[in-house]
Amino acid sequence: MAIALLAAVSYALRAGGLLLRDDNAVIDRYAGPLTAGILASLIVSNSLTAGTDLTIDARLVGVAVATIAALARLPLALTLILAVAATALTRLLT
């Protein structure tokens, strides 16, 4: 029963988004920043936690390098390669 309810709510939210998206100035104004904020909060929470504990490890270095590369407007592939290399190097050295 719970799965059916969650599926119905998910479908309603998706359909509502499609219907409201056409000419709604409020949604157009806030959808981009809200999406970026949610993505940033997910990245930070996954980078700084292990289970329920706060941890600062090599993942944080990778996120920092990726942030700097993104702010420098480097290509996505290069940004990912730099972040992975920084994380791997940090793990190797610690």
C-alpha cells in the first residue's frame, strides 16, 4: 500500500511540474537556483559524512578541486579527472 501511495505522489509531482512549467514566472525564476542549491547540499552532505558521523577525508579534497575547476570554467571531463586525481592522491598520501 505504501509503495502504491509513493508511486502516486511521485507521478502527481512529475505531472504537476510539467503542467506548471509552461508559463509560470515564479517557477522560471526559482527553479534554477533551487536545483543548484539542492544539488550542492547533497554533494556537501555526502562528502562530509560517513553514516551519522562527520568526517573530513579525501572526498572533501576532491570536491574542493572540482569546485575550483568548475569556477575556472574548465571542461567537465577535465574537472572530473582533476577531482578523481586529487582524491586518489590524497588517499595515497594519508
